[in-house]
Amino acid sequence: MPTQKLAPSKAGLAALAFARHDIGVREQPPGSNDGPQIRKWLTAAGINRPAPWCMAWLKAKFAQAGVTLGGGASVGFFEDWAVEYGHQIVQRPLAGDVVCYRFDADNWPDHVGIVEKVRALRWSGKTFVGWVQTIEGNTSSGVSGSQDNGGQVARRRRKISRAKFVRIIK
């Protein structure tokens, strides 16, 4: 079992505090990948709009915390950037960690959010299994609707299977 730093990231906790203020922000009009606040997040991330905006939202929260995230608008490229620049890919999530989801079978990350709380966690073999409570941009508030292009910032409860966690070291 690899050892990991078990202290939450100060930058991640600061970004989480900013993320809580966005819960309930929605696209205007619904389904448009647009709206006044979404436009600001996309523009700040250098993304032409309208466009899926989960990564732009996450980058904005870390920017508010004083950290510039790399990797462009792609969750997969963000993971690559994190490894290249010395951030940790961790198995055991903590509050403030970035969660990168793989919803389909292609093993390329589809969506991103920030861990608010770890709800249930246990070892199964050599991996952790369980649930996390997250805050995510551009998701649906429940199990219906698009999970990775759902049009709002929402608090979610998700299984951690098929997810990677990135701890921003700052």
C-alpha cells in the first residue's frame, strides 16, 4: 500500500470554501452552457463559449484560492498536468481534493468536482471503495439528467469507483 500525505491541501480547502458559494448557479437559458456567471468562468479559463464548463468552474475556484491549475479545459489533460507538476494522485480522498470521474468505459475522465466530505470509505483489496459528497459545476442535482453536462453547480453524493483524486499541493 503506497504511503500518502493524509493532511488536506490548504489550497483545496480554500477552493472548497469558494465552491460552496456557487451551489445553485444555473445555466441561462437551461441547456445552453451559458449564462452570466458561466460566461465569466469559461472566459477566465480561455474557453470559447458556449462549452461544457465543469473544468472552467473548478479552475475558477482554485484561482480564487490563489492557485492556477493547468491542463486546459480537459479533465484528462488536467490529471496529466497534476502529475507532471508534482501534485498527488491519491487513493484516499480528503476534503478539498479534486475528483475526476470516468462515467463510461473509455477510461478517459468525463467530469470533475471537489470533495466536500468523505461519507463512507473502506479498503476492498488494494483500493478504497465508498462514497464522497462533492460540489461540482455543470452537473445535475440528482441521478436523472446529465451528470457531466447538467447545467448547474450542485452538491452531489457519489460512489468513488472509477474516479481518481488529485491533491493540489500548495
